[in-house]
Amino acid sequence: MKKMVKHALAAGAALTVLASAPALAGWTDVNLRQGVTEISREIYSLHMLTLWICVAIAVAVFSVMIYSIATFRKSKGAVPATFDHNTKAEILWTVIPVFILVAMAIPAAKTLVKIDDSRGSELTIKATGYQWKWQYEYVDQGISFFSSLARSSDEARELRSGIDPNSVENYLLDVDHPMVVPVGKKIRVLVTAADVMHAWWVPDFAIKKDAIPGYINELWFRAEKVGVYRGQCTQLCGRDHGFMPIVVVVKPQAEYEAWIAEQKKARQAAAPSAAGVARLTAPNDHHDETTLRVANAE
Amino acid sequence: MSTTHTKDHAAHGHDEHGPAKGILRWLTTTNHKDIGSMYLVFSLVMFLVGGTMALIIRAELFMPGMQLVDPGFFNTLTTVHALVMVFGAVMPATVGLANWMIPLQIGAPDMALPRMNNFSFWLLVSAFTLLILSLFVPGGGPSAGWTLYPPLVLQTGDALPLAIFAIHLAGASSIMGSINIIVTIMNLRAPGMSLLKMPLFVWTWLITAYLLIAVMPVFAGAVTMLLTDHFFHTTFFAASGGGDPVLYAHIFWFFGHPEVYIMILPAFGIVSEIIPTFSRKPLFGYDAMVYATASIAFLSFIVWGHHMFTVGLPLAGEMFFMMSTMLIAVPTGVKVFNWTATMWRGSLSFEPPMLFALAFLFLFTIGGFSGLMMAIAPVDFQYHNTYFIVAHFHYVLVPGAVFAIMGGVYYWLPKWTGHMYDMKLAKWHFWLSTIFVNVLFFPQHFLGLAGMPRRIPDYSTQFTDWNMVSSIGGFAFGLSQLLFVYLVWKCVKGGARASAEVWEAHPKGLEWTVPSPAPYHTFAEAPLVK
């Protein structure tokens, strides 16, 4: 047994060294972020609540296990008891968890109801997943464009490209044309896909919805802080699944309006020469929009 | 006593009762011990094949940038790694243990349907031959993830029909194996062994077999629809023809969730055998353990939606699946508490099987906690399809199911071979595996929470550190398994003779009443169970 303890200590030490080194960068590297919306903060606190409940139960249960392992050892001359049940204890540890679960389920259900309520949105954007890029259509403004992996990342991510990813700014999390939205407004995103399933996720908004051909899914967020928020496709969608990031730029209202005006102007300038294809940045857009024919809008 | 009968029997030296010689013995055998051994060896080979794929994945993920493989091939690796580990390693290992141990534990002379038993095994070999072949056909291997979601999976090249037929064959094999197990348990128990006197391993397998029969045909149906969508212009899952891709997800997970319990319930059974033995105390709450297992099996049919919280389920659906999923924590908790209570005031010793059972107890519980966290639907929007889920299911499957299987092998290996194995080496294997499985998978929780999606071949630079740690753990864990291979091989070749009881802890159960190695034929006459 001594030998085992020795092994365990050595292993523990090695693990601590291994584990502590990269952790210095702070908690955001190892935990969920709080994000920049009311919902994201609620989700964060639900996450922390569940986590701490789990930690508390783990401490209790693991203590009993460790105590048993340390105390009731044959090598210490422990004589086994013969009991094989204890009705009271069994009822207790069946019923108490039910109460804990209910305590967790109630706030979770409340948040779920809030997330589901997309009424009163102030801007609607349709996000369509393609292999392997996103298309954003500002439904009421008539603006539409594609959003692909930024060129710098795209070059560096080639097999044995020889480019150090650390030298690329926002490696794999940058796009050529980000989605732009105003701060503090309730933005509704209609999510769908043109070829295979994708999923639209921005961790700072704590929203994730699958983009499914033939379906229009709905999500909403209200970003409270101006900034650039990055996410990725989170449904396996083929070879370049890892290379279709999502970038949302949250701007003050005035700057957002200026951006809209600029987009419209650019679109008008491009319209005559583009022979009716009213798209800004979609040179290879050969996808058939009719895949949405049987759209199942809930 | 049974022991005497078997000995007498062997003494007659009936030729027709001994194994045939050479390769024919293995091709034509109907003996549950031979078939059990073949399943276990097959599973070990698949574990190494799937493990090698995992190591290529971890090597590519060691640092950002693409260094080794094409992203498409990376997807093939994740897909085939999962299929091989689930259907080729974990499931056959538990079937192998069932073949070896169920007849021995219930006092039966063999499985009830021995020829079908042989057929089940060789079908499985055919299935995996097809699957591995599919890696080398035009268009590359299957790469749409083990869930085979359409429409993506319909973009697969020639590998698609091969993979689907592989699944059909493996499914047929599982169904036949399950029928065999149910019929054996229902009909061949020794006189006096009522259902509630059966060892827990037998119980968990009985329930698992019912799960398999219930869901394997569902999965076979789903992949058949994929096949007709691809080759015969049906549109079950194609929106352009009025079909529905989400339908596939529903069908798949109606199979998929019971499937994860198919992998873990026999593990529960093994742990429930090992812990009482080395605690020298009867299993705490035997009846509760049986009922908890049955409850988990029942719940597994009504929680599939928690794999699909992001597909756009209606609010009521999300509520239902959130709460039904949380309920699973109750019977699972009962099991963990009962194992702990079994050790309480026992007299513990720490032979290799017990070490693996204890690691299972701690680490499976961690996997259970992350499972509970993901049951909370709104928070799952953050966890879904990130490395958090990867960490979760690897915790329940590797230090969960795989450790329990290894514990089972360490527990019964002397009974099979008649030799004690190298205890010191086994302990080395245990400690290396336990340490590095955590180095491998624990950081993946962090990666997921920090926002790294799963199934990506390359990642943003802020994820570098933990990926490196995880990859180092992966290689160390993988290499440690070679110790296991060597140990088993050495034990088959020779070693100190094992007694009938094997363990000085006086394990309970009929399997310990027959000599070690267990004779080719046991319980020709049924033992009497009081």
C-alpha cells in the first residue's frame, strides 16, 4: 500500500505542475463568459449555480468515499460489517436529490421562457449557412452580403502553410464582412441553411441555434455593449466546418445607421453593372433559394 | 456440488466435447467461452484501432494550424473513431464479458442459442471489415460524424453504402446477441436462482439486452432511409422534397440515448460485482440497484431531445426534455450512494479490479455532474457542440465504461486463463491510465466553456495551452494501454496458478465454484442455489 501512496503522490505533483501552468491567464480561459446580454448573464449564473451545487455534492460524496477508502482498510485490520440495506438512508438519498433538482429547474425554466419570447424585435436579420460561409440579409433594409473567413486566416490555415497562426490577428475568428447591429436593440435573427445543417453561435450573446435547410429558426439578442463579438459554426457541416466563423459588430445607433446608408449606396452603385443580382459580395452565389420553399416557420 | 460434476465430466475425456483444433475451432465454435474470448480480443483490437485514430486527432490538435491531415480526413477520423469505439470496442467488450460470465454466473452449461452466438460474432467481424474498407474507397471514409446527420451524410462518396451496411450487420449482430442473452437468462438459470437472486452483472445485461432490441431496429430504419434518400430518390430527410432533416435527428437520438446506456449499464453491473468482493461486504441495497437500473433504462427512452436543444424544439418540448433528463440524476445517484455505502464499514483491499472500480466511481460521477449541467436547457445553449460535451461523454465512456470493463477483465482474467497476472504491472497500468485519462479529458471541460466547438481540425490561438495538455495526456494514456495488452498476453501464456476462488477476499457467485481456468464445459448439471 505504501508503494501505491507513493505513486499517487508523485502523480498528483506532476498533475498539479501540468495543470497550473496554462491556467495563469485567468478564469475566462477555463469558464463560461458572462457575455453582454441580460440572457447571457442569466445563463452564466444558472451555470455557476449548477456548478456549485455539483461541487457541493461532489465534496460530500467524495469525502465519504475517500474516508471509507482511508479508514475501512483490510490492511488496517478493518472487520467488515454485514448490513446490506438501510431503508431510511435509501429514502433520504432518493428524495433529497429530487428537491435539489426542482430548485435547479425553476430558475432554468424561467430563463427558458424568456429566451423563447422573441416579440418586439427592432431589427430582423436572416442568417443563412452555406458550405462554408454565412449570408446575412437585413430583411427590412434590403441589404444582403456574404461573410467568409478572413483572408489572413484562410491563408494560414492551409495544410503546412508555413504561416504561424499566432502571427494572424484573431486567427480563425475573423471574417471579411461582419454582421453589424445597433447596441441596445432587440435583434431577431432568422437562422436557416441552404445546403447542410450549420449552427449559429455567438458565446457572448449565449445563443445557439441550428441552421437547417427547410427550417427557419429564430433567436434574439440585445447586446448591451458596443464591441466585436466572435463565434463559430457549431454543427458539423463538412470539410471546412472549422473555418466559417461568425463576427457581430455592435455599434452605437448613429454609427449603425451610417453603416446602413453606406451599404445601400454601395448596393445602388453596384446594381446596374451586376445585371440584377443585388448582392454586394457574392461572386460565387449559385445557390438555389428555393430550398426554402417548404420553410417551416414556427 | 457443481465443481465435482464438472471434474468428473472432464475426466471422461469425451473428444467431441473438447475444442476442435486450429483455426476451425474459432470459426465454428459454439462454446460461450470461446466466443466470449473472441469478442474480447476483437474489442481490444478495435480499441487500439480507434485509439490510434484518436491519437492522430490529438496530434493534429496539439497546436493551432494544420500540420498533419486534411480537414476532410480529420472529419473521417472523428467519425470512424466514434463508430469504432462505440460499436467495435465498448459494446463487443461487454458482450464478450456477458458470453463468458452470464452462463457461469447463473449456472448454465452454455448460452441458450450457441449457433446464433457464433453467427453474431462473425457478423460483427464482417461489419467492421466493411467499415474499415470504407476508408479506402473513392470519396474517402464516412465523415459526417457518428450521428450521420443528413443532409451532410448524403454528400459521402462510395463509403456511404459500406458504412450503412456495416451498421446493419453490427445491428443484426447486437440484436441476435441480445436475444441470446435474454433467452439464456430467462431459461437457463440454475434451480433456486430467482430473478432477484441473480448477480447484478446479469441483471444489468438483461436490461441492456431489452434496450438493444428496442432501439437497434430504429437505428437500422433511420440509416435505411438515408440509403433510399441517397440512391432511390426518396426525400425522407430532404426539405426540397417535403422531407425533414430534423426527423432524422429525432429518430437517431431515440436510438442514441438508450445506446449510451447500453454502453454504461453492463459497466454498472461489473462495478457492482467488484466493489462488494473487495469490500468483503454484501452489495448495499441490491433491490434498489435493480430498480434503479430499470428506471434508468426506462428514462432513456424519454430524454432524447436533450441532444437536440438547439434544433428549435418548441418551448414545451425543451421543458419536458430538460426535466426528464434531470430526473435521471435520481436513480444514478442511488447507484453511486449504494456503491459508497457498500464500502462503508467494509474491509477494503486494493487489487487491480478494485482500483479500476474505484476510479470508475469517482470519474463516472464527474461525468454525471457535467451531464446534469447539460440537462439545464438554457445553459446547454452554451455547452452544446463544444468541447464541454466531448469532455462529458469521454468521462462517462472512458474512465466510466472502459475502466469498468478493464476492472472486469482484471477481476475474471485468472478465472479464464487459470493464471494470476502480474499485479505490479497491473497497478502501473492503473495509475498511468487514471492520471493521464484526467490530463487528457479534464482540460476539455475548460476548452468547451471557453468556447471551442467540437469537431474542428484547427482552432483559434487562445485554445492552444489546454489542447497541448490534452494531447500530452492522450498520448500518455494511449501508450499506457500497451501495458494492458502485454499484461493480458503474458497472463494467457502463463503465470502463478489461480485457485478456484482466485481472490482471497472470497468472492461470492457461482463462477468461483468452478476451477480456474474454467473447464471448456461447465455446469453440465445445474448447481443448486439456496
